[in-house]
Amino acid sequence: MQTNKILGIITARGGSKRVPRENIKDFLGKPLLAWTIEVGKESGVFDRFILTTEDEEIANVGREYGVEVPFMRP
């Protein structure tokens, strides 16, 4: 019997028009992105959880909070 695998993907652009780099702005003591990562990991739903971005600083924050960044977008 084949088991389904579930991939969680966070898309985080650095070039937002309204609030540039909003994903790494501090919110209640940690980057906004960290909240998303923590909830996704704690859910236990995903077999693999990745972040896709074009911004190196956002990628570094993602890695710091334990999510994979397998590639950088152009």
C-alpha cells in the first residue's frame, strides 16, 4: 500500500510593495515568518516543510527556525 506524502510550502517574497520584507519584521518578539514555521511544524501534518523565496535574509531566517530552503527563486 502506498502512503501519501504531504509537502508544506511557505512562499515569502522580499519585495512586497506595501511593507517590504514584512516576513522578517518583528511581531511579538520574533519574525512574522517564525510564527508560520512554528505552527506548520507543530501541526504534524507535513512530511516535508519548505520555504521558497528570492531574498537571502528571509531564507536565513527560515533556516534559523528549522525549515528547508532547497532553492532560491530568481
